[in-house]
Amino acid sequence: MANAAECPVCGQRGVPILYGLPTRVAREAAAAGKVRLFGCVIPPEPDEWMCAAQHTWRGNDDEALSTAIDAALQEVE
């Protein structure tokens, strides 16, 4: 997948999924629609992105995922 932030089903832009106990900043980013919180139980092959149509998928670009998460969290700080 060339652009991990693009939904492979509908083509909408996705936001990164965060697992684990969220920090205050992560909760604020989720409230602003910048990330999605998926709780503390991480599946063996976790999805990494979610679009507005609720499709989830794994990307193949860890750097793009990290960059998107960092940017989302910094926007609300």
C-alpha cells in the first residue's frame, strides 16, 4: 500500500490507531478526531489505521505511522 493513511476499502483518509492506556494528550487527540483509541488489549496482528467509515487496516510503513501519531499528539499539546 503506497499510502497507509488511505483506506484500501473506500479511499478515505485514515487516522492512526493507538493501543494501551491513553495519556491526557492521547485522549484529547482522540476527542479531536486525530487518532482512535482501541484499548489495552493488543491483538497479535493489530490494525494501525481507521477511516471515518470505520474500516481498519494495517499499513506497511512504520515511519508514516509514527510520524502521523507524533503529529496528532503534538497538535493538541
